[in-house]
Amino acid sequence: MLILGIESSCDETAVSVVSVVNDKINVLSNVILSQIEIHKKYGGVVPEVAAREHVLNILPVFDESLKLACVELEKIDLIAVTCGPGLVSSLMVGVETAKSISYVCNIPLISVNHIEGHIYSAFIDDFPVFPCVILTVSGGHTILVLMKNHSDYEILGETRDDAAGEAFDKVAKLMDVGYPGGPIISRLAKEASDEKIVSILPRPMIDSANFDFSFSGLKTAFLYELKKDKGWQDKKAEYAREFEQAVVDVLISKALKAVAKYNVKTVVLTGGVSANKKLRSDFEKIVEEKFKNEVKFICPDFKYTTDNATMIAVAGYFNYKNGKIGQWNNLKAESNIEL
Ligand code: KG4
Ligand code: ZN
């Protein structure tokens, strides 16, 4: 089966082609056109600008993806498109493009929830054993899920305010080190020296009985530390390291509590923040130490951590296989939809 995936929920225009045989995924193309360079100067994504860029880019990206995959459009069996959550004007570009192709070429169309797309990035090169615990951490979401089967999710916890990626971006803004903050903070953290001391930041909600998160207070605590410290400009790397470690500690602690409580054999980390090497390596190490070979840790390849259309195609495939299918005439972009 050949699936064409389309993703345009934020500032990446992405189109992928995957072929699936017996649930084994073969990625034929994974084209991503990022608008980061354009939004950098504004310090964040400007929705109007993002939508205009998607309009300009969607057909060239679509064309390139088919060419790279060496697949003709007529051969595609299913189109999967992100319908939300995200920026509605950006989502509309992908959704309307997918609907037009589906209508003109008579190809079945399926809508995919963006968070579900991130979850399915774990199924591209691997296969989590159900039930499993999935932590998805991105610029827009921090969500801990018990996945019992395909399309069967129990949300264990979510962020009550800022997403983890958003916190990285805001902290980078406070230190004026650039956008997007995640990769910059992570790079800075590696340069930190042990000689320069900074205060320990809080680990919000780390001991709470539930599985919710909160990162807004951490960002405020960070701001107060900078205000107290006249010499913070010379300790950006040390502050970056302490902030990164605070986020990493909270994320891992909550996920592992869920692993123990639900006695699962697989724990999965996905989303843009899972590109963070410290988070990936600490997570893997702690799972190994705590559960030995009893629990498997899965994190997708770096190219599938941030927004891409391969994860959308894969989520679309499993949903289609499980009987879900949309009609092009009642599919629409929605900024807020639940998993
Ligand atoms: O999944 P994604 O591409 O988009 C959303 O669905 O939001 O995630 C983007 C987020 C941004 O907040 C970015 O700062 C963060 O992922 N990010 C990272 C790293 N790379 C990207 N955060 C921490 N460390 C990284 N290396
Ligand atoms: Zn995303």
C-alpha cells in the first residue's frame, strides 16, 4: 500500500510517501521545507506569514516528494493529512490541497490528529508493544498517554500551561540567544562549566500524585534568577544547562512513574523536544538502570522528531487499516482538537 502524507500545522511544509507491506514501513520520501529562517527575525511563528509560505511551497514540496519516491500520483492508495491541532490558516493549506487531490484523482482521504502523528513516529522504524506509555513533547504539547491499541488512548496527564518546547523557546528569548530555543539552549548547555555556579531551579510538579506537567512557573523562576544575578550574561551556558536538566528531570520522572503504575513493557518518547540529546540519553539510561531489560525505550530517529509528514502517513495507515476513513467533503482544519 502506498500512502501520501501531508503536514502543514505550523511552520513546516512537509510531504512524504511511504509504502507499507505487512505493517512494515518503508519511507520512500520525507520532504520538509522549514520556515524557521523566515520566522527567526520575529522571535516566533507569525501565523499569517506561515500560511502564505505554505501556499507558495505546498505544490513544489508535493512534486519533489513524489519524484524522490519515484511514484506516480495515480499509484497512491491513500492520502493522510493533518487536520489539527495547529495554526488554522496553516492547516487549511494542507487540508485543502489534500481534498483537491483526493477529489480529482479519486484517492481515499484520511485526516490525522497532529499529536497522533507524533505518537506514530515511534512506529516508523520500530513497533511498540501494547499497552505502552507514550510521552509526546513538542512546541505546542506535553502529553503523557497510555496507548492500549491502535487509536485507543488514555490521556494520563498534560501540561496545565506551557508546553516543554514552548518553555525552551521562551527561556531562549529571555537570554536573547535566538529562535527556536530548544536546539540553541541544548547547544549552549553543552558548553557549561562546573566552575560557574548558578542556583538550582525548581522541578515543577515532580512529586505530584498526578501525571500533569507545568512549565510556566519554571520559566518565571528562570527570569527571577537572571534578575538576581548581575553576572548572568557570562553564565548563559550554565543557566541553559540547569534549565535543560530541570525539564529533563520532570519529563523522565513522570513518564517512569506511569511505566511502573501501568506495568508496561515499552516507553516511547516523541515530539520536537525528543530531539534533545540530553533528554534522550538520560531517559534511555534511567530506563535501563531501573527496569533492566524488562522495559524497552523507543525514540524515533532525529529526522522524525520534529514536524514531518512521514509520521502523518504512518498514523493514517494504521487508522485506515482499523476502519477509519473520511469523506473529502466533511474534512476540515481545526485549531483545537483532542487526541
Ligand atoms: O514537534 P515540533 O516540531 O512542533 C510542534 O508540534 O510544536 O516541536 C518544536 C519544538 C520547539 O519548541 C523547539 O524548540 C523544540 O521542539 N526542540 C527542542 C530541540 N529541538 C527542537 N527542544 C529541546 N531540545 C532540542 N534539541
Ligand atoms: Zn509537532
